[in-house]
Amino acid sequence: MGVISKSWGSQSQIIGSGDGYVTLSGTTESYSSDVDLETNGYEGAHVTVEMDYDSSPTDEVNIKLYGSLDGSNYDDTPIWQMQGNHDVDPQQLSFVVKDLAHFRIGVVQTGSTDSHDVRAYCQPWRYNSA
């Protein structure tokens, strides 16, 4: 009987660049770059979102997941979403995405009074058998 293990791909930043943040403005949703699990045969990915809230925050940040078959035509309605908590500042939230060909995440503030900073990373994996 073979042993099944995970082989991790390289981590990449999908929101922001150079370990920097994107500053959210009002209630406009900001999207990550496309995450392509299909091309390299990945099963899933570990996604980490980091939020640095305003000094006196009133709004939260919603994180939304959108699937795609081709990396350009994404779902109109998110498959899943979760909300951050500005009482935990800075805040890191992680989640796993599986069984999608492509995906992207969206981040949006719940109101228009703040300008929160957000960045996100993704590390894909595939299963190997020995």
C-alpha cells in the first residue's frame, strides 16, 4: 500500500505586491489575481488574508470566494464568504479552497467610513503517492 502525501507549491501573494497591502476604499470590492489550480494539477490551496484596520475602525472586511472554469469568467455570486472582526487588529484569517479549476477572492468593507489595508497569500498543493 502506497503512502499519500501533499506536495506544496510555491506561496504567492494574490492581493497586494511585495508584501504590501491594498487599501480598500468605501464599499468597492477589490479582487485578487486568478489562482489557477487546473494547469499544474493542484487539488487545493491554503489562502491567508491579513487585515490591518484603521486606527478607530467602524467597518468590517468581508472576504468572498468566486470560482471559475477558465480564469476569466467568475461566478456572479460568491460561493462562500466570511467576515473579519476589527476588534482583532491586525487580523489574519485562513481558509482552504478545494476542487475548483480557478478562483479569486474579493475583499470589501461593510461600510464607507474606513480605509482598511488588506493583503492575501495563497499556497497550492497536490497529492502524491509513493
